Amino acid sequence: MKSCPLDGFFYNMVFMKKCFGFLMVLFVFLSLSGCIDIVEEIKINPNKSGSIRFSMDLGALGSSFISIAKDYIDLSMLDEIKKQPFIAAKLIDKTKGITNIIPISDNDKGLYALSFDFDDDKALNEAFYKMFNSNKNIFLPKVYKISKRRIKVANLAPVIRYFANKYEKDIKDNKLFSLISFKQIFVLPGAVKKVNNPKSTIDDYRVNLSCTIEELLNSDFNIGNKIRY
């Protein structure tokens, strides 16, 4: 298998190294209880600053997953999952241009999230890479590029596919991926005029993109976008 330029970047994150064992157990609960939502929501202000929120919502599984899963997987893995928002918050703390960092780890609701404000896209990209225990440099692409009345988001789907394929042998049933949804939401300061990703939908000041992880991994689904508003 060919190496991926961002392989080391993802590999450094503890959660990424643990999550595939977690996913195998998760499948059992998902097949009985519904689905999980993974959401990335970005709000852009007129001055090109903004806020971002990453979240994983276990939905109907809620606290039942945490209480039952301990019988199936290592407790240290569960602890790491619950701590991830706080670990990521610590990694981006003191990043220039990043403020209002709020980690959430709510076991009762099954909600794990991290949100923060950014002054500009430079600060946002710096924080994004730091969350994965890496530093932005000239060899790593900008994931987000915000300019006057435009925002461009890199398509990280090939990187995600690469990482998933690398650990494919650890997943016993790929039906799991059809039960996990990925949602990307952009809230802009002006009405949206154009998007270049045909899978995205426009709702006045908002752009929405959604798919299952199965679609993301087993097709050429593109999660990148160029938005003009």
C-alpha cells in the first residue's frame, strides 16, 4: 500500500490508533439502537473570523453504550474516548488567534465535542493540525482557506479512506459504516451564491453536506468544497 503524506499526522493522534477496536464494539449497539452523528459546523463572520465545532453524538445509545461497552472493550480505551475533547482542547490551548475553547464530554447524553473561536484561517489551520498532535508547515496543505466572500475546504476523504483501508482487517463487519453519518455545516455572513460540490445543499446563509461513512469510504464521495457568498 502506498504511503499517505498525512499518515504520520493522523497516526500521532491516540484516538485514531484506538478507534477501530472501539468501532467493532460500537456496531453491536448501533444495529439495535440507531445511528451516530459526526458533525463539523463552521460559522464565518464578516471579518473572516469565526467559530467551529466538532462533535460525536451517540444519540439514542447515550449512557447505555458507556455502561455496557465496558464489558466488551478495555476500560482504558473508553477513558481515552471520554477524554478526547479535553486532550484536544489542551493541544490547541495558547494557539495564537484561538479563544473560547469549550470541550464537552457528556456520558449521560453520549455527546463528545470541542468548539472554539478563531481570528482567521491561519489560526484555524494551526489549531486543526495541533488537535492531531502535529504542527502546520509548508508541506501540509491548508484544510480551510477563508477569503473575502469565499471559503475553500480541502477534501480529506482520500486521507480518511487511506487510514480506514490500513486498518480494514480490524473491522469484522463493514455494515457499521452505514450506521454512522458525517455532516458538514457552514453558516456564512451572507446569502450563499454558489458551491462547487454537487452533493451539498444551500439554505440561504447555510451550506449542508451529509453522507454515511460507508459512502465516504466506498465511493469517490468528496467532502471538499468551494463556497461563494
